[in-house]
Amino acid sequence: MVYLDYAATAPMSDEAIRMYGEVATTYYGNASSLHEAGWYAAQILQLTREQIASILSVSSDGIYFTGSGTEGNLIAILSIVLGQKKRQIITTMAEHTSVHAAMNTLTRWGYEVIKLPLMPCGQINLEELEMLITEDTALISVQHINAEIGVIQPIEAVCEIAKKYQIPVHTDCVQSFGKVPLHDIAKIVDSLTISAHKIGGPKGMGAIYIHPKRIIEPLFPGVTHEKGVRGGTVDIPSVAAFSAALNQLFTKQDLVKLTQLRYYILSELRTLPIKVVESSKEQYPGIIGMMAKGMEGQLMMLELSEKGFYISTGSACDVEQDEGTKTVLAMGYTPSQARQFFRVSLHPKNTLEEIEEFVGEMGNIIKKHEFSMNK
């Protein structure tokens, strides 16, 4: 089995699994309880909060644990918007499903939501963004690293524009946290979202950072956990496992290896009828979007799966949706072209031998498909 779907999820690391079991059996108290067992749980919670804050170079007072990156996006976006009287939000067509869900909710509540397309380079048009800003703009929400093609959006430039008009910025960093440095971005945005299972932590665990000075309105007034931002007893074993996963963040050497694997794939693809969908501006090397001419991406994915190679056709949260692969549609590709899309997402653990086998099998599938089409 060759796993090439790390943008969807990563396996839990051995350290994270060990930590989860140890904390679940030893430190099982409720972090809000006042007895000693609760105190130990609260210590784990606070230490992990500080650990994440240190990685991001922000105040730990702004870190809140959530049940996922999806929930984190929903809480951050809605809480910030509800904390204001303004009624317009600007985002992009290529955001994660959870961001679109937050925007759909705001639309239902009577807010105006504007979704920017992407330029052919994969990034948003900053001039167009600034032209759309009005006195009623409550929030700008732009994903950092796109999960489908790996384009990196110019968040620093977005924040520079937003600062001129005193507009808060939220960014979804689920794909970038633990893989690329984020401290420069974290210091200038008003909120960001991260997730544990993308970096070897447990599923069902995420976190958001909201600047402590940002006025917010909790979605459910009266809840008591996480300073009233998110209700429910915090899952301390998962928090501890998240902490353990933080010890395995990508290094510069890891990014170099991803770049090498990417270049190998791209060089081998020159002999195949495959179009690579990527950014001509800023690109994360671990995600490669592709289209095989005349072949649906789902068929490529299924045939590779039969041979033990696991890829995807885009964000795992979109596979049941007819409008999946939002990114290529936002870039101006047709729905027919979008159906040809599939994605490979890499990890430094992947070997060159695995990649060679993958490219070879992909070539075999294309040849078989071409032969059947020409019969």
C-alpha cells in the first residue's frame, strides 16, 4: 500500500497514540473540576495551549480547542462576524466546505457574502479584493494553503489591505499548520484555524486562535468550557495526543524532500497526457493537482486504489458533493474539466521508490484507458 492522500488525513504517530492511552487511563479528570484529578487535566490543557501559542508566536489567551478544523472555522468566522454590526463578508470560491457552510449560515441570517474567483495563477486578485471592500465589510476570510492544488494565498498582502480599512482577517491554516512556518501570519491575522489529524494527531481535535483583543459573540451564550467560546467537556486525551504530534512538525529538510519528490513526479509526467494544476506564484510542494485528458479523476482514483495506491479527487469533505473540486472551478475550468481532476498529497515519509511505482502504475492505467477508447 502506498498512501498519497496526506492532505485528507495522516495516520496517528506512535507517540500520539501512546500519549492518548496514557492520559486516557491516568489523567481522566474533567479540566473544569476543582479536585486534584481536574487540576492535572487542566494542566495538560494549558500546557498544550501554550505549546501551540509558542509555535504560532501568539498569546495563549487566544487559543481555543475545538472538535475539528471544520468546527474551528465555523466558530471563528461566525463569532467574529456576530461581534460586529457590519453585514458584508468577503471570501473566495475555493474555500474549504466548512467555510462555505459558515457563509451559507450568514447568508441565511441576512448577511451579504461575496466569493472571489481565483486568477489562472491560483491566487486571488488583490485589486479586486480591495475594490469590493465597503464600510459594511465585517470580515475577510481567505484560506492559506489550498487543499486541492496547494496554492499559497498572499495572506500578508490581504492583511495589509484589511488593515487600511480596519477589517478583521480569518485564515484557514488546516493544511499549512505544522508544514510551513506560520508565526509571521499568525501575528497579523485576527483568527486562524488548525487541526490535529493533518499532522499525526487524533481526528476530532483542532484549535483556533482568535486575537484576545478581537470582540466576539459566542455562538451559544452560556456555555462554560473554553472561556465560553465552545461548549462541551474538553477531550483531554486528544489534546495530549495533539501535543505529542506537535513534536513532529515538518523541518526545512522535510520540505526539501517534498520538493524533490514533486520535481520527480512532474518530470515523469511529461511523457503522459496529464495536465498539472498548480500555482505560478506560490506553491506548497506536498500537494499536486492533476487532470488526465479524457479520463474522470474518480476513475483514476478507483483504479489506483485497486493497485494499492491511495490518492483523492480533491478535499475529502467534498467527495459527496456535485460541486467538488471548487478550486479548479474557481480558476475558470469547466465542470467537464473539473471532473477530470485528482490530487496527490505527499509526506516526507514517502520514498522515491513509492513515487516511481505510483507514476508507473498511473501510466499503465492511462494506456489501458486509451486502448479501450480506441477499440
